[in-house]
Amino acid sequence: VQLQASGGGTVQPGGSLRLSCAASGFTAAYYAVGWFRQAPGKEREWLSCISGAEDKTTYADSVKGRFSISRDKADNLVLLQMNNLSPEDTAVYYCNKNPPYSRYWGQGTLVTVSS
């Protein structure tokens, strides 16, 4: 089982990015999958989750209304659309099952928001 995040990069404040979480070794649509991030000097933070049964979505207050989680079931992906980004969103972003398993943390993808 692997979950690998990709799609990070550098974007200006107010910009958008879409992250992808590629699942392998299991069918992601059957499981709850979450997005997390870790900013420099801070603890890892849960951002959002999509449930396995009904695709119910939940968000942390810090990203509610700006981030949107969804699935691409054909490609076994979980996506995170991030809009109206601010420098406070700068972090390494990870995906994992929700709740997370320590052995499934990948390398993450770096998002830098800077002018």
C-alpha cells in the first residue's frame, strides 16, 4: 500500500494549485483518505477527509471554503483543489488514510506561497 502526493509548487498569494494523491495497492474509493500538511517548525496538521462509503467531505477551519477534496475513481486518485492560497499555506502536503497510518506517510509535496 502506498499513497503518494504530487502537484506542489510555488504560487503567488491568491493563486490556486491542485494536488493529487495516487493510491496503489488498494482501492482508495473504499477507504477514508485525508490530506495533511506540515509547515516549517510546526506539527503536522489535518486538513480534510473524504469518507469511503458516501464520499462525505470534512475540512479543518483553516481551509474551509478555500480547499476542496474529491476523488478520481477511475485513476484511483484523491484530489485537493486549493484556492485563494496565502503564505500561511506554505508547507509540505501529505495524503494518508484517515485516520492516518504511520507506515503510509510518503515524502509529500512542497507548496510554497510567495510573491
